[in-house]
Amino acid sequence: MDGREPPGKLPGTSGHCAVPHTADMRVEAWSPTAAGCIGEAVRAVVEGFADMSAAEFVGDHEYAITSASDEDLLVSVLEEVVYRMDADGEIPLDVDVGEIRPAGDGRSLSVRFRMADARTVVPVGAVPKAVSLHDLQLRSGPGGWACRVTLDV
């Protein structure tokens, strides 16, 4: 990342925060594991545009992803969040990201979203439209894993 620790980040803990950005949504997340970091990034993105306190559960959505790298897995999971909002009108209430495993020449993981009807949430920010690859990071460090991602709104 850039050498600065995100607010509240302690080694071995999980969390996330929004990072000021001129026109888009930028989030940072951290966790002891890469999979945990991806889950925290999903939570940060959702919190950036929706108050989920009155959201109505509509069901679970499970899927598996295979990508070339851990960063590609992060992008794929966040693209699924954007796709589900656009195509199905659903937003993740929560996410469970399975352990990242080697798969052929790449990496794979399983994801389970607990989905809510988007009509039952209160908008608090601009809805993301796409994941940007600019300044994308998902890295291991002495305190665990940390990621940074920007979403176009």
C-alpha cells in the first residue's frame, strides 16, 4: 500500500474503511487472510452506498471463481456485487469467502452472499458501476493482508 496504516488497523484484525477520492468510491480493507480481506472489501463497498439496517433478506447466492491471481479474485468478487445489483436488484447483506486455493495455473475460491432486495435499503451514496484496475492492490504484509480498490460510480 503506501506505508500508512488504515484507521483502526491492528495486526491480526479485520476491518475496512472508505478512503477519500475525487469522483469515485475507494475502499481499503485488511484481514489476517486474503479471503478475509476480500470479504471486508465487499462490506466496505456496500456500506459506501447503502444503509442495510432495514434490508429484507431474499436468499443466498453461491458461486465459485477461478482467476489468475489473488487481485483478479478480488476484482471478480466485487464485479459480482455490481452485477447482482444491476441485473437482479439485490445487494449483499453479508458475504462468506472461502479459503483461496491453487487451481491449475491460477487461484480459486467460493463465495456465498446473503442477498437483500435493493428496494428495501436506504441509499447513502452513489452506486458503483464498475471496478477500476487503477491502483488496485491485494498484498500480504507483516500484519496480514491488505487491499485497496477503486470503483467507478
